[in-house]
Amino acid sequence: DAKTTQPPSMDCAEGRAANLPCNHSTISGNEYVYWYRQIHSQGPQYIIHGLKNNETNEMASLIITEDRKSSTLILPHATLRDTAVYYCIVSGNSGGSNYKLTFGKGTLLTVNP
Amino acid sequence: SAVISQKPSRDICQRGTSLTIQCQVDSQVTMMFWYRQQPGQSLTLIATANQGSEATYESGFVIDKFPISRPNLTFSTLTVSNMSPEDSSIYLCSVDPIAGGDQYFGAGTRLSVL
């Protein structure tokens, strides 16, 4: 069973920030939050991950709440090429999981001109 | 990061035949994964193929149907055996170069079974 809950779809205007929420209320202490995206007809692309601190890279920012039960992926200036399905995944190296990724249904982000 | 090449990119096969999908990585990696993405669905992990050990299959996937080879640290194959139309999917391989959860995916193999 997926450990995360995401809205099925969101819209965003080009040039504006896209804020994608994710609930992971059952996350355990040694599990990370990962974000991937899948542009149509391509393989998934790693975006960012974090444990409890906020993270930023060249693609996005990840904000994790203090209780770690939810997070938000922020694309600061969305472009049309950011239209994709965004997956929020929790995973960790415990119980022999070896950071296996369990993909849920994700959020289809549509960036509009 | 890692660059992954999959072959073939797509194929159309007849029922009852088998297809072997190749996954080539541009660097040596221990952890490699095979996924299936059925039409309109999300990805489902088939198996973990770490070099030096037998592949570990997820629930619902068996070695007789999806045999995997991992002869070295840069290459793996997945065979879809005795295919039926229900096997029509995209099959993707991925690697985890630093065993830290950030996986890099190939473009996938789009399989149609008639």
C-alpha cells in the first residue's frame, strides 16, 4: 500500500510557483521523502529528497513539516516543460527494503501558458 | 548520476513468445531495479537485481515469468516469458548509484503483445 497521499491533479500558470503537497502521516523516523516526476513517454526523473530539514537544489525546494507528516515540493518558476506526473515517495533502508521505491498515483501537474 | 540505455525501445510480439530487454549503465552500480508500468497506471517494482546475488522478486512476480540476469555491474536483462496481451506494458530499469534512494531510470521498453 502506498504510504503517501497526493491530490490527483493540479494546475499552475507558467512562471508562477507550483506547490505540490504530500501527506505521509505514517512515515517512520529513518524514512526519507523522495520526489520524482514522469514526463509523458519518459522514465521517471529524480527531483529531490529529504529527511527532516528543508532541501533545495537546482530543480526544486522541498519543505518538510516539523512533525514530518507532510511535505511540499516547490517549483519556483514553473514552465510548460514541468508538466508531468509528480510522485511523492517515502522510503528508507530498513527491514531489507534497500530504499525500494513504491510509486503511488502521483499528482498530474499541468502548467498552463 | 547515471545514464541508462534500454533496448529495444519498443516491440510488438506475438502471444506465447518471449522478449529479452537489455539495460546498460554508463557506470558501475550495485543496485538495479526492474519496473512495469501498465497502461495508464503507475510504476510497479518487479524485482531488485543486485550484482553478485540472485534477483529478489516482489509479490506477484515470479522468476519463471520474468527471469533476470545481472552478469556485471553495468548490465542486466529482463525476459518476459510466454507473453500474453496482459503483459503489454512499459518495462523500465533503474539504478541507485549510491544506494541512497535517488534512482535513475531508463526511457523504458514499450511492449505490445498481440
